[in-house]
Amino acid sequence: MANPFPERQETLAAAADSRGLEALISRAARAGKGLPPVERWNPPFCGDIDMEIRQDGTWFYMGTPIGRMPLVQLFSTVLRKDEDGKTYLVTPVERVGIRVADAPFVAVEADISGEGGEQAITLRTNVGDVVEVGPGHPLRFVDEAETGGLKPYVLVRGRLEALVARSVMYELVGHGEEIMVDGTLVFALRSRGEVYPIMPADSLKRLSA
């Protein structure tokens, strides 16, 4: 028999989703004081929820942006990307899947100090993480086939990366230099003694010609 009150069914479903989100917020709050040890937790998988992090770093729940930054920051502390390539919100009692369009974080600000082998690059993400590029937080550049450009990423923690915002990338490139790596001259960045190739030096010259 068809439901004579479809609007009520939709309302109840939305209410249930709302209660589920409130419960998840409560559990995340209890688990998320500082950075909880999500890598050590092994809770059961409880399904996917309608939550998405879009390419610009905006979080959505059921198609609506989550406008409360403290809530976004809270959820960001209980994020984990597993070996299956999926990203989850993890508490001690549950693991729920969410969608991530690109990277879960965006690096929105850079501080660059020193020169040459003493150079250090520090990046701040949109949710407040501060990481120093170097051992433990490598920087990588990926060819963007659709535009012919480059997309830089920095490892924040676990398997979670931040996409470096385009304006920040331009700032970083301004501190690049030509360095010989494994017999090939590359245009690269240095940070904390590590070298991060951006592209072969001859490719850069062709782009600049």
C-alpha cells in the first residue's frame, strides 16, 4: 500500500538523519580532543553517510554546506583514509564512509624561511593544521591532464593530504630552484633538507619560452 503521507515519511527520514548526525557529532566530540589516535582504532563499519568534502575544501551534509567551522574542524580530527582508498569518520565505536572529491584538506597559507639547504616551508590548512614540509610531511606534484598544469599535495597525517591552493602554489614556485636529482636537472623546492621535484628543468624552459 502506498504511503498516504509521503511528506511525513520524508520529514521523519530527515529527522532520523539529523539525529544520526547529532549522535555522530557527540561521539566525535568525545573522541576528538586534540588529535585522537584514529589509526589505532578498529571499530565496525556502519555504512556510508551523505557527507562530502568538495575540491575547494567545503564540507557538505545532505547537499547543504556545513557552515560551522568548529564543527568542520571537529570532524577533521576524526578523519582517516584507509588502505582501500576510502575516507572515513572514525570514533572508538563506529566507522562511517564519506565522499572526498579530491583531498580532504586545502593548504591555504605558506610561510617560507631560510634559503638553499636551510629553507623551510610551513603550510596551514583550511581546518587549522600546521605542517612543516619535510620528513613525515612530503610534498608531491601531480600532472593535471585536463589542464596541462600541476596539482601539489602535502601529506598532513596518516594518508590524509592537503591540496595546495593555487595562490599558495605560485608562492612556493617563486622559491624553486634548479637542482640535479639522479642525474637529471629538475626545477624543485627544498624544505628541511629534502628536495621535491616539480618538473624537469627543460620542461620549465619550454613553458617559459
